[in-house]
Amino acid sequence: MTQELALATYGLTKQFERHLAVNDVELQVESGEVYGLIGPNGAGKTTLLRMLAAAEEPTTGEIYINGDRLLRDNSNPRLKQRLGYLPDDFPLYDDLTVWDYLDYFARLYCLKNAHRRRRLHEVLELVQLTSKRHSLISTLSRGMKQRLSLARTIIHEPILLLLDEPVSGLDPIARMQFREIIKILQAAGMTIIISSHVLSDLAELCSSVGIMELGCLVESCSLKELYQRLSHQQIIISTLGNLEVLEAELKNNLLVQGWEILPHQNTIKVNFSGNPEESSELLRSLVIAGIPLTEFHCTQEDLETIFLKLGHKQVS
């Protein structure tokens, strides 16, 4: 089974003196997945990614990349060359040009002349920095610098990409550009593990997620399964009439689990435990009751809401 996975860990643990940063993590990521790693600060996400990148020695446990054991010694140097790791604080060299910076790292990865030049052109085009190739890094915007960092991380064509808070501090447009690059890399067959606090980005990018709490991996499953299991249906209802009349009608439905009045004009968000047929029946009953509806649409709790609920359960 390990052979079919891009990444597998067994009993992975990291202890810093008295602090247990990562506790017995069993993680499996299939080839070609974008796997989102979420959790509060101090949950162990960065330490886990550092171990996966061979930048940190596990206290105990094993890591396998495409079925091969990953060790920090010199037993399998080619395996480490198949990893790409972008930490959240990797320095850029402001006095270099974009081209010279990438060329420097390409040489470190022993890319030969013709292949190296071709690869530099490819990654610059991918991260939309071709027009900036002769610019000093000091002149780039924050979003451009982050895209350059990603270009450096993939210059050697890794099979497993590890990204630690890659969109931290970026504006919405820069985040959107970064997301589009990640989608292209996934389409090319790369396996990506991405840690982020921007859960809306992860919900759009990821096929699976892992939730960490106090060093433990408390959830690890496909995003679809997570939504099916933990995301409750919600219905947004607006009326031209009196909200109290609408609320009185909602109280008659046993599948209505409560509601919240939204700041919009005469709008309620209803927590509903029924299926689509039963929500359709709720709509029918409101119309029959003569309530003048202007909006009735079903939605699901998003990833952020699920995460907050899970976090509350862990604390309580």
C-alpha cells in the first residue's frame, strides 16, 4: 500500500525537551493530491512539514516518499532532490536579479546548462515573472517575491511540494495568482501539501485536509467526506413581510435547528437538518403560509466553520 502513496508517515513524533510538538502522526497522501494542513498556531504544522522536508530529525517514526524511506543521512540523496520545500520565512537576496537568483538555485540542484536555461524560462513563465527577469529582487512587490520563492522551490521539478503558509500577508489578487499556479502544478501531476490559515483558499484548492491540534492529527480525510460528515445545511431566507411571522412558521418545522437574523434587510440564516427534498417541502410550506419570500437558497457550512466547531470540541 505504501508504494501507491506519494507520502506516508508512521508514528511520526517530535519532542523538544519537555514539549511534544508532533505526536504519533499517521499521515497518508495519495499521488497528485493537494492536501491542506490546518490548525491553530502551535499545533505542530510547521514542525511536521520540516520533518517531511528532511530539515528536522524525527524523535521517532518513519517517513516514506513514493514508497522509499526518507532519512536525513546520505543514504538516499536522490529522494531529497525530489522534494520542494517553501518555509514561511525563507530569505530572498535583494541585491540579485530574479534571473540570477533562480540560476543560483538551479546550479545548486546541478541542473546542466541547456536544461537549466530552459527550466528558468519555464518557471518564470509559470509564475508570471518573465518581464521581471532582469529586475532586482528589492524592487518586487510582496506577491512577486512570494511567486519567485515558489519558482525557486520548483526549479528542480520536485514530485512532492511542501508549502508552509505561502499566502501569508498577501492581498486578494496576489492570493488568487498563487492559487492559479498551484492548480497548474497539480494538473501537471505534482503532489502538494500546503499549510495555511486562509481556509477559503484551501477549500478551493484541496482534495483532502488534515486538522492538527496540540501536535496530533485529529482529522485526515477527503474534503468531500469532511463536508458530508460535519457540514450542516443552511438556508438563507429573505422576506418582504414581518420577520416574526417567518420565525413563527419556522418553529413549526422539526428539521429547523435554529436560526440567526442577518444584518441584511429581513434575512434569516436557518440551520436545517433535512435533505434537499425536505428543504423543498419547507419552501412549499412557507409559500402556502402566504409569506412573501424574496430569497430561499441552500448552502453548506464552510471549512472555516467546521474547523472552528472541531476546535471547540477539542477544547471542551
